[in-house]
Amino acid sequence: MLSWALPIATALLGVAMLLNLWRLLAGPDTPDRILALDTLYANAIGLILLYGIWAGSTLVFEAALLIAVLGFVGTVALSRFVVRRDIIE
């Protein structure tokens, strides 16, 4: 069952990433672009986790965790910059 579920999930996440990239580039305003970037991080984490399941490697899961933390911090910093024009108080 896993042999056909992984390629389907990878293809669907790839399509989701393409749609997020389109929203990131053609977003009507800045909050939409920030949300698209955050969703792109989440989809990238999903792709990395699927690769880790396929390869059977536990090191990939640590990389996914690192990307999740960096994505969260980046989204918070970018949102603060848009609202206040200053990141550090």
C-alpha cells in the first residue's frame, strides 16, 4: 500500500507547492504573500518527510524539524516587519 501512496502524496504536495508559488509571486497584497510563504514551508516539510519515509532515514526528520523552526521564525519576523517596520524592539 505504501508503494503507491507515497508517489501520489508526493505529486499532490508538488501541485500544492506550485500553487503556493503562484500565490507568492502573484499575490494581491503582502499578507497573502506571507501566508503563501508559510504554507510553502509546510509543504516543503511534508515533501521532506515523505522522502524520509521512502528512504528509511531518520536524519531527514531532523532536517524537517529544523526547517519547521526556521519557517516559523521567518514568518513571525516578516509579519512583524510588515506591521511595525521594525523586527527588534
